[in-house]
Amino acid sequence: MYREYYLLLSQEHPELSFTEAMMVLRSVDSDITISYSEPGLVIFRARQDVEELVLKFSFIKELGLVLRKANLRMGSTQIYREILIAANEFLNKCCRKIELRIYNLGRKRAEIDYGLIIKRIREETCLSHSNESIDDLVGLSCTITIILGSILVIAIPIARRAGKGRGDRTGYMKDTDILFLANVAVNLGTDRRIIYDPFGGYGKILEKICDYDGSLMIIGGDIDLKKAIHMKQKLGALNKPCLSDVIVADALNPPLRPGCIDLIVSDLPYGRRSRSVGEDYLEIPVRFLQNIARILPERSALLISISLEQLRRVRDLLQGWEKYKIVSISSQHIHGGLTRIYLLLLTNS
């Protein structure tokens, strides 16, 4: 039996959240079909429950079960009717308290009276009648989510992204950005068991990857001895079964045997950070990709963050080189003229 679910995505980072959603859905061991998507929203059909996905959210804001969908061109009266039908189908058993969340995906809906929606749902959902056909869904939540985008979606939230500390900054990246890298990394496939971060810094990315999946072998590297020592202590103190090792090494010349790494995930230096590396920062990712190729076997992967200016040099390199295939490019504006690019590559077979 199929059920229809939704992923509510960050509208501030539409590319990152969509990339994350695709990687998460790709990792689920189920027959999944994407039935609808727009910036901020993905709707998919799945044969099995997917509640466990909540453990791996970064830019994904909410996961839930779709009750009804409707076309917004039908007018406000019909929209109210669709909302009330959905409310009466489910929330009549939650009369003690109803929480209503309404999300507008950026399109102006001045003709929609949100106050009237709330009033009518609270009136209608306390009627004493039941619908036995959905008894198996009752208990998930006494909350209704209404999403107004190019379509109307009425749904039941199953789980939401944790909000506390998501914007905290750790080193050069916010915690949300670190979670995004870790999330995509662990969802790239179960065969990617050895993960290497050559610009490991204090080990935050690897720490979060190990927190998600304790069955991995993670290797951190950094040319700064103090950072490497700190990283080793942090990874060694994790209460997880994943194996870890830390090396002091130049990321552009890693002392690892050929074909030994399944996945590289790293935040490369750019801007002011590149000064400590002693290289022209525009050339760092180019040299990195050239030198790192020997330790990557066929069908391995790289997930790296670079600057927009660095991406232009990387594209020039990849156009004449068949070693790597670009899977996705996601951008994130940081400040001023600085834009971070998350680049996902696969090595060709």
C-alpha cells in the first residue's frame, strides 16, 4: 500500500534543501516515486513508512503525510472547503487541542483569509464524529499543516527539523551546513564505507557523519598539527562504533595508497582561509582534484564546498577530463560577494 508524503524544504536555501531531499529519498530502501515538486516542497509516494528520515534533516524542515492536494486556481471558497474536508477526515479525534501551521511558499495569496481558515478548522474539527478508515493514522499528531504554493497541500506532520542551535557557527561553517554535508555523505550509498576529509580542521564534519552512521571508517587529515591533535581527541571520544584515524598531511598530496577511499567530503579553503595554505585559492580545488584522483577507485564520490570563483576553474578542468562526473551543484550565499558552492562528483567507471 502506497502513502503520499511531503518534505517541506528551506526556502532560504532552495538548491541545498532540494539536493538534500534527493539524497535522502535515494537512500530509502523502498519504492519511491516523486509525484510533485516546486521550490520549498517535494511530494513523493512510498510503499513503506519513512519516519526514520527525520534523523537526517538539515535544510529539510518537515516530513509528513499528505491528506489532500488541490489546485489553487479553483478560488478561495473551494480552497476553504478542501481544508475543512481534510480537517474533518482526521482531526476530529484531536479535540483537546489543535495546532495549525500554514506555510506560504513565496507566492502572494491575498485572497486567502488565514484567520477564517483557522476559525473554521477549530469549529469543524471538534464535531463528535469519527472515520474508521483512517484509524491507523490517528495518534501521529493533532497538528495540521497547510502549504500554499503553486498547489494547496493539507497534511499531517510526522516530524520536524530540530531548531535549537541550527545557526550556531563552528569554525568556518554553521552547524546546519555541517549537517548538510554529513547528511548527503551518509545517504550516498551503503557501499561507501571509508570516508576521508583531507581539510578536516577540528573534525566537525566527520564527527557528525559518525553520529549518523557508526559503521563507517572515517579518516581525517590536516596540515596543522594542533588541529589534527584536537580532531583525534574529538573523534576518539565519540561513543560510536565507527573506526577513525587522523593524519597530519598536506591535503593536496595525501599519503594514502591508490584506490583506498570510497568518499571524500571536505570544506576546501577559499577567501581568507586560503592564505594559510600558501596557494592561489582559485587553483586549490583544481590541484586537489588532480592529486586526489589516484586514491579514488571507480564509482567513488567527492562532496566538496568551494567558492563560486573556484567553480569556474573546476569546470574548465572537468570539461576536458573524464575522471569525474558532476552529479549536482548547489549554491549558498554567505555574505557580500562570497557564495559557497557544494559540488558532488562521482568518479567514472
